Amino acid sequence: METVNKDCVLTDNVTIRDGELWFSEQSTLLLAKKYGTPLYLMDEGRIRRNCREYKEALDEFYGNGAEAIYAGKACCFKAIYRIINEEGLGADLVSCGEIHTAKLAQFPLENAYFQGNNKTDWDIEYAIDAGVGYFVCDNVEEVDAISEIAGKKGVTQKILLRLTPGIDPHTYDEVATGKVDSKFGTAIETGQAEEIASYTLTKPNIKLSGFHCHVGSMVFDSDTFVRSAEIMLGFCKLMNEKYGYVTEILDLGGGYGVRYVESQPVISIRDNIREVSEFIKSECEKLGIALPSLRLEPGRSIVADAGMTLYTVGTVKKITGYKNYASIDGGMTDNPRYALYHSAYTVLTANKASEENTLKCDLVGRCCESGDIIQPDVMFPESITRGDTVAVLTTGAYNYSMASNYNRIARPPVVMVDGKNDYLAVRRESLDDLTACDL
Ligand SMILES: *Cc1c(COP(=O)(O)O)cnc(C)c1O
């Protein structure tokens, strides 16, 4: 067990030293000065540690070629794919843009999985040409299109079929994806999964390697993965009995929750992987089917707690008798998660981190939207004022990757921090970048 620094906040890479906020082994104030704000910071050591937690637990408790596949949609740029590859994870990609990014980072695409509920013919061609190892196929139109395009190219494409096990993971509706009526995948309960699977087995130029499901995101219930494994293995058994089909790969998707605020639990990835691994092994024995190789697709839990965003306060508006606002130089363009999901965040004043927090403000951005809120009801020091540096913690997932240019606001840079080193992984967008596509 590692020793816990008693001055750390939320995660052990965030500490307060002499009243200033530090990230990894660096002063956030010096980083803000060096690179400007708004600024995304990513702790490279933490990303690697999170990768290893998955890899080591899968090796130890499952074996049989089990792998973690990083869901790039959580945070996608070249340096991330280099790190993921060095740590021995596969990549879960949802668009040609993500495939292109991974390719430029020399990511071995035979270990990539192409997701998504509506891949165009162009996407399918691009991904086959790029050598993407597996398609995670969502529907029958896609099975037909892959078979046809792979046929024209004279290749056989490996696929997994995305199924919906009919599980409600008790998370936000916006991120629940495994229910029977989901936009994603084919339902087991209605018999349609069997239809598409048996149909796929008859199609040329496609090799059905196994089955995939992903029940949702921000999942804290430890039994969610066990329950979906149970239903998926039942389906594997049915396919084996009726069609003699042996499932090579069982992919249970991603979705482990992370802690954004102190009140949320810390979940042990290791314990969760042990539990699901033991369950799958005993269930396969019980059902008399071969043990498939396991895939998990973590996104958020690899990068979320490796991230922090720094902003500079511009105005503090006090509406006497009503409420207060602290406005910063970023907003929903770099972090749309409160606007989208009312996500909770921990906010600190980086240059006044030890001052008592007595002034309640909504932390808001500078977009022309009243909904441009990073977090409501944040407690700040009474003295908060223009020029102060504000840090929002745990922004490594679904912040940079969801950032937009709304109001023609340039996206912040991403700086990798690793112990005492720091380097620019994504530079700040310039005004000319914003007009680069305008003719
Ligand atoms: C979003 C997604 C993931 C990753 O989910 P996290 O909550 O970020 O771990 C994995 N697989 C699929 C298919 C997804 O859509």
C-alpha cells in the first residue's frame, strides 16, 4: 500500500503546499504562468498507473489473453495513444478521426476495435484499409456492409457483435447503454441477438470473433459486470448449443466510475476484476463452454483522475440578496459536462488553497449561454478576485475530447506533467486554427 499524503485533495496527485495547489510534483501556479490559461494538465504517471492496474489484475485473475482496451473517446490525442501502447493496452476507436490519430501515433491498429452504431461505407473502407483488427458491429446493416466491402477488397474482417444484455446499471440515463431499448446493439431478450449472430455466421468475408456489450458509464455497483457477464455467457451457451459456435472473445465494455467529489466512493478496479474473472470462470465451467478471452474497455477510469483544468478568474459578480458568480476564462467549450449531465466537480482556488472558503458562487464560463456553468454553488475564499487561479479536478476524461469551438473560442492546450517534467502534448489553438476551414 502506498502512503497517503495527508494534504492531498481527492486523489494523491493533488496536494496543497504552503497554500498553493500542486499537481503531481509541480506547482500549478508555475504551470499556469508558463503555459497560460485555460490549461488542461494530464498526469502521465497516473495514466500509466491506471493502465497497469487493469493489465496486472487481468493477467493475475483472468489470464487467457485477457486485455484492457482503452476507450479513446474519453481523451484522444497522439501522446495518449503512445502511452497506451507502451503500457500494452488495446484501443477502442469510434471514428476515422480517432483511427487517424492512433495511426499517427504508430499505434498497432491490429489491436484496435472500431465501435459505433452507424459506420458509413466510407468509415468501413477507411478502417479496413487502416488494418483495424476488429469491428464492433452494432446492427445487421453494418454486417452486410462490412461483408460486401471486405469482399470487394478480398479480405476477411474480424468482428464482434454488440449485444444489449438488458441491464440497468443505475447510472445517469444519458450514459446508460445496455438496456433493451437502447440505441446501441441488438437485444438478447427479444431474440434479435440470436437472429443477427446466426445470420452473421452465414456471411462471407466476416469472421465472428465474439460478443460485446457495454452497459453504461459511471458504474459503481460491483455486480453490474457480473450480471452482464451472466447474460452474455448464457447467450454464448445458446450459440454453442444451437449453432456449434465457440465464442473466442467476450468484451464486457467499459464504465467503471471515478470519484469527482469526496462523497463518491473509491472503487477498486483490482477487486472488481477479480470478482468478474472468478465469476466468468466458474460460470463457463457450470455451462460447459470454453472460457472466452476477456476484454474490458475502460475510458474514464484510465484518464479522469489524471486530469486537472486551470482557469483564471475574470470577474466576481455579487448580486446582493441573490447569488454570486465567479467567471473564468474557459467554460462549457472546454468542459461541457455540467451542462450535459449536471456532473459534480471539486473546485479549488489554486493560489489561495489554504484560505477558508466562505463565499458561495456559481463557477461559470464566458460563453453566451446561461447554461454555461462548470459547477454551481462552489465555496471560494471571501477574497476571490480577478487574476486568481481556479483549478477544477478530475477533468482528464470527456473534457478535452468533448471540447468545442462554440463562440469561436479556441481550445486550450494539453500539458503532460510527469513528476518534475512537463511537456506540451497538444498546443493551444490559434485564431488562425479557428478559421482554417473557412473558404
Ligand atoms: C464510452 C464507452 C466506453 C468507455 O466508458 P468509460 O465510462 O469511459 O469507461 C467503453 N466502451 C464503449 C462501447 C463505450 O461506448
